[in-house]
Amino acid sequence: MTAFWTTPDFDEHERVELVHDCASGLTAIVAIHSSHLGPGAGGTRFWHYPDPAMAMRDALRLSRGMSYKNAMAGLPMGGGKAVILANAARDKTPAMMAAFGDAIEALRGAYVTAEDVGMSEADMAAIAARTSYVTGLPAAGAGGKGGDPGPHTSRGVFLGVKEAVRVGLGKDSLAGVHVAVQGTGSVGGGLARHLAAEGARLTLADVDEARAAKLAAELGGVAVPADAIMDTECDVFSPCALGAILDDEGIERLRAPVVAGGANNQLARAEHGDILAGRGVLYAPDYVINAGGIIAVTHEYLARRDGTVLDIGKTHAAVDAIRGRLARIWETARAEGSAPSRVADAMAQRLIGRG
Ligand code: NAD
């Protein structure tokens, strides 16, 4: 058996905690990749993994992604991620959320959690009853301040798509630009609304076909089956659902000169960034374009921690900066003749003291 700390996914994590609470049935992993810039910060994913090794792999990959994302966004936070191994619909209980809050408290601030797949604002509030090392709280959502990270992520991705269209297609307007959006949930749905408002032509898909169809009808777009979206001939393919969709097969199927979307870990392996670049596809590194949500919840967390008033204008300005950051990555990639994903990785590694 291969020890997981010798696998590439481990990538010199500083700390990996296994948590089990007999009374509530909680089983969780908390992975902290780097605390070079601050406490490990990243959401908690509640997922029914078919096997624990997959949960470990997910925690490690997502945690490293958070190190890179927080560093590139200029946040004073390191990278961390938690996964709870259970079925959210069947197993989630108040006792389990309380036990998870206690486990985070026991880390004494080494890890700050937030919402991810399978978790809600209400769960964040339940965790906050046991620890202060949590953000994305419903109370902070009043007046549009903090709370749900999704709208901030959508807005950042939208700005990234605009910049990709400018750099990749030479167009300053989205009018008539055809964008295929995979996943019409919080991020993809919000993105589609922004795009429609600027006249983009939309093709939408979701495994929940009714969801995609309803949004397409509302926005004047077209809905296609989930397994057809990657074959759509379009200007921009925007992955806003699953990770690892840009693998050998996925790239082969792509019919778009630009890939810019909100999903985490879009490249199955680092080499797939090179393959995209080799084919002349402009790729927006996922952890750069989708940082809007973590920017917003981190600003919320820091304001609460420091007892200051959250300045939503500053949060918006920090999300706006995603656009210029992508432009610089693409410019460097062009000058160096390397893939944007490699350029972003190298920048992030330097920022966390590992370059
Ligand atoms: P969500 O659960 O609100 O929406 C995801 C949608 O994708 C759902 O409607 C789901 O039915 C659909 N979906 C799942 N598998 C699919 C498939 N194979 N094809 C088409 N659709 C599929 O989640 P979200 O918050 O919108 O997050 C979407 C992605 O963005 C995830 O990868 C997440 O990790 C990433 N992300 C989210 C945020 C945020 O602020 N919410 C921040 C950064 C990154």
C-alpha cells in the first residue's frame, strides 16, 4: 500500500487531521496545505465518497488549491479544506454539525471554514455556535454584506469571461458571444444572468435538466443535455459544475477557443493545461477566476475578527481585480511561451514561499 504522504496529491501538506466523533457519527478530514500567508482557509465539503481514499485525495487537492487561490487573490490566508464523509441528505444532523464545530475549535484558529458543496449558510451558523473560526454566516448577509459566496464568485467569473473574450477573441463586447455554461447552480446560474444582461448568446446544461431548461427559458438561451455541453461549438466553454473535466477526452471534445469557468480543479492533471495551450485554447486558471467567493467571505471574517465594519466596496474592488490578474497571467504566458496554468502555479508557489 502506498502511504498517502508519498503521493503527489500530498504535496507537502503541513497538517492533515482525521476527526471522528462516535456520538454523532461525524467522520471528517481537515487538510492544511500551507499557513505561510495566514491560517488555512477554505470551505467544508459534505460528500458521500465511495471510498475514503477518494475523500483524502479530494481534501488534499482542494486544500492545495485554496493555498494557491488565497495567495493569488492577495488574501492574508493560507490554504485549507475540510471534507465530511457522509450523505448530506441522509446523515446530516445538528449533533454532527456541533461536533464538527468543536473539531474546528480544537484546531485553535489553524483552519477557518466556510461553505462548500453539501453545506449551507444554516450549517455555517450551527458551526458558529461552537467556534469563531468560520465565515459566510447568514447574519453577515444582511444588506448584501458577506454571507453566501456564490454571487461574488459568479461576478468574478463573469469579469474573467469578459477579459478572456477581449484577450482571446479580440472583442470588447459580449454582445452575440456564444457561451456554453456547464452547471446552472449558484455559480453557473449567476454567471448566466450576468452574461445575458450583456447580450451574450447562451447554451446551458445541468444534470438537473429542468433547472437548465427553466433558466434558458428565462434568459432566452438554449438548454442541451448535460452530456452534450462539452461538444457545443461556441466561443467560450464555462465549466461551473465538476472538477477534472479537462482530461484527454474532455479536451478532445472541446469546440471552443476559450475555457473560463468557476468549477474548482478543472484540469485533470497539470499536463492538461499544456495540452490546452498547445491547441491554442485560452484557459483561465480556475483558482484565479473563481476567487470571488473566498475574497468576500474572508473580508467578512477579518471584519468580524478585528471588530471593524465590513466595507462591501472594498470587497467588490478586490473581486474586480480578478480581471487584471488574469490579463497579467495571459500576458506572461504569451511572453514566456508557456501555459497560463503553469504561469499561475509558479506565481502562487512563489507567494507561498515554495517557488
Ligand atoms: P451548486 O451545487 O450550486 O451547482 C452545481 C450545479 O452543477 C448543480 O445544479 C448540479 O446539478 C450541476 N451539475 C453537477 N454535475 C453536472 C454535470 N456533470 N453536468 C452538468 N451539470 C452538473 O454549486 P456551485 O456553488 O454553483 O459550485 C459549482 C462549482 O464551482 C463547483 O466546482 C464549486 O467547487 C465551484 N466553486 C464554487 C464557489 C461558490 O462560491 N459557490 C466558489 C469557488 C468555486
